[in-house]
Amino acid sequence: MRNFSRDRGLYRSRHGAILGVCRGIAEYLDISVFWTRVVAVALLVFTGFWPVLGLYLLAGLLMKPEPMMAFTSEDSREFYDSYVNSRGQALGRLKRTFDTLSRRLQRIEDAVTAREFDWERRFNR
């Protein structure tokens, strides 16, 4: 059996036929999408239409969508997971980050435009 790509995560594929559940599971388990779909259809035929359809729709609702771009770091994966799970939390995190950057920029501007900076610059000439 092939290695599981568990570090990638279980996501709904954006390129799947119906909600991307089978393709997402196939990519996660590193198996062929064809065989994943064959198993899904076989379960549909042998166990009944409604239980499998219900589980499939539930999986489609609970699985996070696949990220548009690959993760470059653990921070980007953490941000994506927090955004998918709680958009408000992710937006709060972005706001805190930009507020911190804004405060740092303000301190730099204050230091550069301070009266003492101007006098020291003139004195050093």
C-alpha cells in the first residue's frame, strides 16, 4: 500500500465531479480516484441510496475545501485552517497583525520626523 499523505490534510477537491469528496479522499489516501468512485458506487448499490447519499452530502459539508495555493509554511496552514473553521477568528488575526504593523510604522515615523532627529542630522553635517 502507498504512503498516506496525512501531512497534506483531508480536503474536498476543487476539481472533483460532485462536491469533490471522492477526489479529496483519493488524494488523501494516495489512491486512484477511479477506485474511490467505484467503492462509492458499490456502497450506493449494496447499502441503499439514502444512507450513502446522506453520508456523502455530510462529508461534502464537513470537509474543508482544498486550498487554492500550496502552503508555504506551518503558519500559512494554521491561518487557512483558522479561516475555514472561523472566518471571524481569521479576520481578527489579520486585524491584529496589521494593527501591530501600523504601530511599528508609526513609531518609526515618529522617530524619523522627531525634532531631535532633525537637529542631530543637521549637527552631524
